[in-house]
Amino acid sequence: MASRSHFNTDPNTISFGERLARSNAFGALFQEGMGLVEESATYLDGPGRQESKTLPRMAALAYATESMRLTTRLMQLASWLLLQRAVNEGEMSRAQAATEKHKVKLSRQDSSAPPEAYDELPERLKELVGRSLRLQDQVLRFDALLYGAPPPSVPSIAPTAIETQLQLLRRAFAPA
């Protein structure tokens, strides 16, 4: 299957993805992502550690698994966000970022705990996991716009009104 370039090679064509990456929407996504990384680290190193010590055995195992998955997910997302910021600030080209992003291993990574164990997890951890999954969906959509990666097959959350409009625009302007 031939690879198709998703970079804007025609100077008269405006790439929606590239324009979006340089917009306030990306700035807000970047701030949200970096804030979530810091917030999660603070929780996991402090109150979360204390809360995990009081959990029953199965819930404690689920806590360990979910906290590792949360950390891994956030590291991937932060790496992707930092790459895009480097492009926006002119520190690297979009083509260089496309090459580097393969090292990031950006992928969908949902919760893996059984529902009964997940229900016993501290509310704060569940809230952080939920926010990280929403951020993951947003980054995967951004990535698909910028690099032509396949969009997530089944979103883990309901799309926002803006995401719904973006999906409609993509369908309307997709090649026949």
C-alpha cells in the first residue's frame, strides 16, 4: 500500500491540522496535559500512596496496575505534546516531528482493571484516569489531523461538541 504524505506541499493549500496545531486550542491542550502530568505525580507520590495502603488485596493490585498505566499514558501524551510545541516554536520541522513521534508510541490505552476492583479504587485515582483517557482521545484526534494516523476506532468517552464538528468537517472534505 503506497504511503500518502499528509504534509502540506502546495503553498496555496491551507492545512486544517497544521492551523489547529498552532491555535489556542493546542495551547489549551498543552496546558491541560502538562497540568494533568503534574497533578497526577503529586497525587501518586502523596495521598495516593497513602490511600493504596488501606485497600483490600485485589483493589491494591488494581491500584498498582492503574497507576502504572496512568503514568505510562501521561508520559506518552506529554512527549507528543512537547514534540508539537517544538514544531510550533520552530525548533523542529513537522517532518522531523513525524520521525520522532514514532519513538513516542502514542496508542490507545484504556483501563485494564476488572470492574469490581476498579470500583474499589480511590475516587481521585479514577478521576485522574478518566481525565487522562479524555486527553488521550483529544491527542489521538489531533495526531490524526496532523499526520494522517487512523482516528481511534471506538472513543472511550462521548465526543465534545467541537470534536463532533471536526468529525463532520473531516467527512465532508474527505476525498471521494
